[in-house]
Amino acid sequence: MKDTSGKPAFRPRTRAVHSGTRRSQYGEVSEAIFLTQGFVYDSAEAAEARFLESGSDEFIYARYGNPTVAMFEDRIASLEGAEAAFATASGMAAVNGALMSLLRAGDHVVSSRALFGSCLYILEDVLTRFGVEVTFVDGTDLDQWKAAIRPDTKVVFFESLSNPTLEIIDIRAVSKLAHAVGATVVADNVFATPVFQRSLDLGADVVVYSATKHIDGQGRCLGGVILGTEQFIRKTVEPYLKHTGGAMSPFNAWVLLKSLETMELRVRAQATGAQAVAEALSGHPKLCRVIFPGLDSHPQRALAAAQMEAGGTVLAIDLTGGKEAAFRALNALQLVTISNNLGDAKSIVTHPATTTHQRLSEETRAALGIGPGLLRLSVGLEDPADLIEDLLAALEAA
């Protein structure tokens, strides 16, 4: 394969291993960790020149950029099909950085209502505190998007696959509405992953990830990334983040860089396991619903098939017995770990109403479909048969 310039156009698994590599004079095979805050200049004139305009392999200060961080940024940008990326200290730093760098007092944002609790906090509390108007809609209802997007709308924001009820946004349709008024589309693509969905190809302008999730995939460190055009990253995001201090550490960048080498293999195996678990639990008498984009019972199954290569690694199950039954099931698990992370090699389950979304009012949780019996299950790399046995036994205890 060759790209339009005649150079080899490698496939995603190859790019995940080789893209963005910078080797030092020692010719190391594994990428180096540059644990340094600052950089040395040969002369005062060289320092002046670098501050005026830094080249792609010229660095000033770790808050502005670092060789190890740059390798991670280049590699994830290659996988996502983006022109550029800026790596951040966490996924929420990426969400905050993307939105705050774009907006100012008086601007208008339209967002889907079904979001992670911290994303809701940024939109409801932080942005409005600084004079940004935010309108929330049911992300699955295109008529609500049409009614809410105005000629002065500056940004449209959504989770492409919502946390925790797995609602799917029609990225093409929403992006078309946003672009008609000149709004920038920012998509949080964590649940769909870079493996199963290319949101930029579907119409989004900016994509954000919590690299803490599938990109690391082994529960070791925090990280985030913002992806978009070279102009947006260099002229909008970078000035904001380098002055406010949300940059990724070189060590975390190295961990995440190495994780990208195996991400596709891990995530595809996890998705296969999630499909098997979802099918095994469907119709269980103690569950009122199993939510998974790979099931025909998902209300947006056709959209999921059109946008995603697979159903993902996360499912939600809703126990008929409410919180008490959910807690009994959680406490009966022997293999699946109770934690609030996701995308890990280990299967993880959480009770959103009392953890990730506990700050929301009971009425808001009900409107979002987060009932007292809902559990969010992130499927790991264990044998699916063992996971199914563990979950079925836990449901019997419920």
C-alpha cells in the first residue's frame, strides 16, 4: 500500500508499532524516556531562535513538549487519522482543554445530556461560571439537536458512545447540523476506542480520549489526548495547555506509547469477550435489560453497525431488584473486580448511581436511564467462559 505521496501507507497495527518513533544517537530499539524538565541550547542566539519558532524536534520545556510525549502524540494521531495531537495529564484534562481553549464568555454550546459525571461538571459548573451558555439535548434525538443548534452555536459536544448507558450519537448527522452554522464538533470517543471508530472520518472536528482507559489498558497511569487539525492543535489547544499546565508527563507518555503497540490486539479480544458475555446474560430472569451495541436488542443497533466495527468492550446490566440486588451481586463476584475504571485487561464492574454519577440528582439519573439496579461492566482479557460463570453465580446471589 502507498499513500498519495507515494510513501508506504501502513495499516493500523503496523502504525501502532512504528509511527512517530524518534531514535537518539544510540539507535535504541525501544523508545527512550526523556525524563527532563528543560533543554539546553548551544548559545544565547540558539535559545532566542528556538523561543521564536521551535522545529518538530526542538523542545523548550516539558510543559510545552518533550520527545517521548511527542512520539506518543504522533503515534496516536497516525492511528486516529488526525493531523496533530496534544497529550494531556488525564482524560478530563483533555476534555477541559479542548472546550476551554475553544470557548469564551457569551459563546453557546450544545451537548448531549448522557455524559460521564466529570464531563457534566465541566459543562454545567465550569463553563457556565465563565459565561458560556450550555444547552443539553437527548443525544439520540436528531430533532432535539436541530432545535438546540443556533446560528451562534460555537461548539457541539458529545460522547460518541455514552457512559454508562451506551447511547450512540449519529456522528454524521449531528456534525452536518453543527457545520451548517460553523460550529466545532468535539467528540469524546473513549468507549468506541480508536480501534472500532474513526470519529474524524464520520464528521467530528476534534476527538478526545482518556488514555487511562483502553490506550493504557492495564491500570497503570493517567493520560489524555486531544486530536484535530494542525491549525487547531498548534494555535488553539497548545497555547492554552502549555500555559495552564495540563501536559502529560514523559514517563506516562512512554507507558502509553508502548501500550499502543498492543492496543488493537487487546481491544479486539475484549470486544469478543464482551459480545459473548452480553449474549449469555441476555434474557436472564434477574435482569430487566442488557445494554450492548452488539446485541440486536440495542435500540440503535443499525447505527452501531454503521459507525463501529464491533460493539466495544463495555456493557450495562440492569438488575430488577434495584440497589440491594446490585450490591449483593457485586459482593458475590469472585473474578470481576469492583472499580470505577474501564478498558482494563482485568474485568471491572461499577455501580454508577453510587460512584461515577453519584453527584447527580436522583431525577437526573432517572432521566439518563441510570437506575439503582444498573451496573457497568468493562470486559477484560480473561476467558469469557470464566467471566460468564462468575457473573451468573453473582446474579444467583442477587
